[in-house]
Amino acid sequence: MSPLPNLKRWLAFGITSGVFVAILVIGGLGDPTRAKVNANTQNPAKSDVPAAGTLEHPMFGGTPFRNMVSSTAKNLPVQWSIEEGTKDVKWSADLGSKAYGGPVIAGGRVFVGTNNMKPRDKKFTENGKPIDMGVVMAFNEGDGKFLWQHAFFKLAAGRVQDWPREGICSTPVVEGNRMYYVSNRCEVVCADTSGPEIWKLDMIKTLGVFPHNLAVCSPLLVGNHLFLVTSNGVDEGHINVPAPKAPSFIKLDKKDGKVLWQNNSPTIRLTEVPKEGDQESFFKRLVNRGELIQHGQWSNPAFAAVGGQNQVIFPGGEGKIYSFDPDTGKMIWTFDCNPKDARYELAGTGTRSDFIATPVIHDNKVYIGVGQDPEHEFGVGHLWCIDMTKKGDVSTEIVTDYDVYPPKTKPNPNSAMVWHFGGPAPKGTGRNYFFGRTMSTCAVHDGLCYAAELAGYLHCLDARTGKLYWSHDTKAQVWSSPFWADGKVYLGADDGTIWVFAHGKNKKILAQNDMGTAVRATPVVANGVLYVMTENKLYAIANKK
């Protein structure tokens, strides 16, 4: 059982994770609209994949490449005030007490995931008090008018599967008049954007999934298909995986929710059984060998076409990145994002992590940092840039002997590592590691990669080489992701500040904006408006005209 329930809020991103949580280039072809994809197969034609220049923000990251960038936005605000009577805020809307899913802006509507602690419907109250539920809300894009909501009761299993008051952490994906998201009940939901539900897939009942703490995936929509991380994870004791045969990653038909293929990596097919009284150490050995889910699976998939081969990227719960052929489900490559001697611990002393951040695809490369549930404190992390053109095990090392510690390894001649930033730092360098655990998804643009840490640092690196240009300590935890737009980088922090940096190799702080309470979802842009979601309120902010 997780010891600090108030910290489970992370699953948002935009959630973050949620907390969940892009827009750049399909397979490094420069302009995503130029992707060469075979339209005569199940693979999507180029018209099915949103371009980076889209004015709306229809999914987490904007497009299937999940890059936190808007290349078309202009004249965005730098400094503003949310005090009543100011003209900076176009409109604002009350949410629940926590809000991590979204915002998504498409078709004249804004969609967010939140909880029911500020009920909009009296039937979801008991004795005048709100019932703890997950809620998806829809607002009018022009004036913020509330339109409708979907509300979901909590799972009977309680916090091991459905953490109290976290609400809906999944960021919806919208296409035309259809929207898709994952409820707190581990259901994939398809609804009309005007409100009515169309179909629902219960991943617990139908697939046997055991979500740990929350199901949070922000679905990936490519062509006629949805790809989802199921959130299958460990039990309340954090030792065993109750559903080892349940899928971790699935492909669905968007029309009816039919499962087209599924994969239960990273759960191994056990060739031995634990000795009596040795179960805990047995499963710890599997985890530390990168062969079993460590905790939960709370990241999101991404998509790209590389050299004519479509790839769907799955961040696995043992800390490995997988690439699959989206048509067949066959694995193309896998990359271990942890050192082979890393050890998993439910605290800051652990050196093995998995993923809260979402993989970003740009220029035939995957950018991602590792992290853990934030209640496990700060710790050493790793930021990777991975070449997508190789096949097989493309990790940096190959283990030759696991019977000793540290395990014996040799360099992998087939490694796809382009660069790595992180790991332990020498004494006297200020901190004991270069890059800490992260929940944040990267923003890659104009040759630069912006990456944030849970501990509050924002780093600007060369996207091609990993060279560090600058870092900034916000002095607050960061659960959201940096977002690049209009020559600026926006970053939300736990102390309620939206930092605004100038894009470039030299650090320049443009503004610090006080939002009044924690900002744990990622600021996003659509149709010339900046949307900032705090834990309990949504703001649409635009420059005065």
C-alpha cells in the first residue's frame, strides 16, 4: 500500500503522467505531413496523422509523436494575472479538487479529467457531500460554458486499483465527433463529443488487467486504431504481479473497441518457481533483472514511421522501451533504460526506475527520461535519446552473467543509444546525480531538447548530441512537462508558478506567473490561446487585443 495517499496526484500529467503525457516529426522526415506510409495496408495514410502545425490540441502531446511543441502558435502571453477583473484571462472554469487529464481542445470544445469534489450534479452527492468519483468535463471553447460530464464510481477494490480522489487522469483523444479516454475504472470509453457514450471496454472484466493505483493511459489514435497501456501492475504488497497473463499493451478497433492484438511484456514466462519462503526475494531478483513489472504502468504510447516501417512505441513497466509493428504486434526493437546493475527500491535510494513520462519521437529518435511514483522521493535518473532505425535488443549493454553482482556485462555492438544524460555525478559537482527522476515528457524543437525533473530542474540540451546548455532550479517539484510555443517554453510547478523561458541555448527567464495553486498538468496551446489547468481550475489565457 502506498504510504502517502496525497501524493498519488501525479498520475496526471499530462500527467501528466497523469498526470500524465506531441507534435513533431514522423520518423525524422522534417515535416510530419511528408511521412511515407503505405496506405494500402492497415498502416495509416499520411492524411490520418495530424501534422505538427495543427491549430487544435486533440490529444496528449498534440499528435501521435507526443512532442510538447506547437509550431503554429503566435502572439502568446508571457506575463498575466489571474486576479478578478484582469483582462488577461479570457475565461476560467471550476473543476474538482484535483485535475490531471488534459486539457484537450478540439471541435470548439475543451475536455478535462478531474474528480467530483465540486459536484455539478446533485445526484452525485450523499447527505450533501460529494461522492468520490472520476469525472470527464466538457466546456465550450469560446467562453468556458460547462456543457456536460461523464461520472464514474470508484472501483470496489479501493486504493490498490483506484486511488481516492484522483479522478480521471487519462487525457482524451478527439477525432471529429468522437473522443476516447480511460476511466478510473480501467475502462476504455468511446463517446460522442456532445456527450452520449458509444462503446466501452472493461479491461478488468474482459482482459483480466489488475491496474495498480489507477488506470491513466492517454490513448494513441492512429488511423482506425487505438493503442493503450493498460496500467497492469503489482498487488498491494508491491511484490507479486496478480495478473501476469493480462496484457500491458493493446490495440483496439476504434469503431467498436474490439481487441486486435495484445502483448503482456514485460511479464516473463517463468522457467522456475520460488522456493517456499523465498517469494519476495525471488520476485525482487526478476524485477532487478528487468524481467518483471516493477510497480505500475502509467505512461502513454507514441507513433512514427521510420524508413517506411510504422512503429508504435510502448514504455514498459520494467523500464524498457519497446517498438512494435502496429499491424502485427511483432516486436521490432527494445531498449533497457536502466543500467544493468540498477536496483529497484520504494524510496529515493533505489537506482532502477520505469516511466511516468511519455516517449517523444523526433527525427527518427525517441526521447524519454525514467522516473517513479513521486511519493518514492527524488533519486538518480536517466534521459535517453534512442535511434529508431535498428532492430532487436538495442540496449547499451548485454548481460553475460546475472549470478554475480554487479552482473557481468559487455558492450552491445547493436546499441541504439544516440546519447545519455544522467547517472551519478562526482563529488563536488553540487548534486550526486546529473539528472533526477522525472515525470515530464520532453519538448524537442529547433535542435534543442527541454527536459524537466521531479526535483524541479529544467534542462536545455542539444537534441543531437545531449550537450547540456543550461539548467534552472525552480525550487519546487515539477510534475508537468515543458511546452514549446511561439519561441517560448512554458513550465508549471508545484508551487503554482508558470515559468516562461525564452527558447535558446542561453538561459533567459521571461516571466513567473502565479496561478494560486499547484500546476501539475502541462500548459497547452490551441487556436492562439494558452490553457493552464491547476489542480482545481482551468484558465484560458490570451493577449489583450
